[in-house]
Amino acid sequence: MASSTGITKRTVVVRTRAALRDALAAAPRPLGVVPTMGWLHAGHRSLMQRSRAADATTVVTIFVNPRQFGDPRDLEQYPRNEARDVAICEEEGVDLVFAPSVEEVYPLGFDTSIRVGAIAEPLEGTARPGHFDGVATVVAVLFNLVGAEHAYFGQKDAQQVLVVRQMARDLAIRTEVIACPTVREGDGLALSSRNVHLAPEERAAAPVLHRALTAARDAWAAGERSGDALRSRMREVLAGEPLANPDYVSVADLATLRELDRIDGPALLSLAVRLGSTRLIDNEPLP
Ligand code: AMP
């Protein structure tokens, strides 16, 4: 935060539940939290900026949550650079970073898992069994530790927003879950920490996700209302990129994520695609 003296306010970094509690005791309200797994980029920055605009105190959590990874290699290879992340938080005027160890989040004897129901089942829930249990569990812990009025999540992980919202509502956690627009590169690729794993030719192919979504959106805008037709349109565009290996394409109800035969209300176009060993997801809400 730039003050009138031109001195940048330092971001305080805490690592334990106790230090977090102490740091938050006198923090001006309302409080906003941005949960992340680090390797911060402009998408994360946009969430911090939303909080800074609305909240008197902004907290960023940086925690690579082992419980939401199915594949141990994926967890091991997840990119990390805390010093760089803290510098970004500082640039964005973040007040507090909570960067706990695994043991601090899941102390010895931790034995609870939160499983959200129907909204967590399709799409990423089917493709990544157990993933949303891990997400719901860690977010519940973080929400309880931070006690923020607001939490900011990216629309890029659209199902995650719905799962976290359902969890918070059902467990009477009073943190409001706010979804923020997806930040993209100039060529349409949604920013993601995983983009760092893309080989140059995969990176060049990666905008095909956004092209597929845009093609389906254009068809919808031109009056197409058949779910199958829109799914086919996305598959067609993906098929034009030899490096792209589609996992799923979906045209679903925006609230329930049930696949739609016909679109006659708010819907979500979404897809998951592998490029080499990197799996990318993206989506486009309709309208
Ligand atoms: P992650 O560190 O990948 O767990 O992401 C932390 C938060 O940032 C989640 O709420 C994501 O949805 C959000 N996020 C990730 N990528 C983007 C993006 N390109 N635009 C906006 N938000 C994003």
C-alpha cells in the first residue's frame, strides 16, 4: 500500500494458526481472503484487487493442499516460489499472507473430510475423484481460521466456486463467496499456475480451449440451443488441434451443472483438455 510518504507498507507473513489469530485480532474490518496455492499470477492479482477495493484488510493464503491432488506426481511438480509470491502480495498491498505448513493446516490426528453432494459430482468431480473433498475440507479450515466477511475465487474454476459456496452455506460459515472473472492472456489462454508446465508447442496449442468455448458461445449467440450441437462444436474445434486431448466438454445448467439437452436458461460451457501431461480447464458462462 503506497502511503503519503511513498513508503510501501510491508506484507506480514505468518505461518501458524496462533500467529494468524494474533495478526487478525486488531485487523480493520471487513476482512477479505483470497485462498491460493501460490505461484501467483495476474488472475490471483485480480482477486487481491477486488478484496482491496471492498475490504479494509486483505489476507492471501498460500497453501499447496495435498488433499486435493489425486496424483502424487502432480502434487510434487506443482510450482512453488514463496519469495516471489510474497513480493506480488506486497505489490498488491496485501496486508497479511498466511503460508502454513501441511502440519499446521492438518495437525496430527486431523481426521475430518468434507464431502459436498451433487454439485461436486460431475465434471471435475468425476475426472478427479476426491479432489473436491480436499478443496471443501481445506477451504472450511481456512474460512474458520481467517473468519473473513468475503472470500474471492476465480470463475475459471467455476465448479469450485459452486462447491465452496454450498459447503459454506451448509456449514453455516458466514464468509460470502464472491466469484471474479477469468483473467486471460492476449491469445485467450486462461492464466493458470499449471501453464508453466507447457512445452513451447503445447503453449502455442493451448488457446484452442478458449477458441472452442468461443465457437460454442458464438453458435449459442446465433440461436443454437441444442446441448449436443454446442458440445459437438467444441469437440470440432478441439479436433483441429492435434496436441489437444479432450477429457470432457460440457454444456450444463449454471446452477446445478447437470448436462443440458436444451439451453433455456443460464448455462455453463466448460471443458478439460490435456496437452501432453498438463491438464487445463476453462469455461464460459452463458449468457
Ligand atoms: P489456485 O492458486 O490455482 O488454487 O487459484 C487460486 C484462486 O485463483 C482460485 O479461486 C482460482 O479460481 C483463481 N484463479 C486461478 N486462475 C485464475 C484466472 N486466470 N483468473 C481469475 N482467477 C483465477
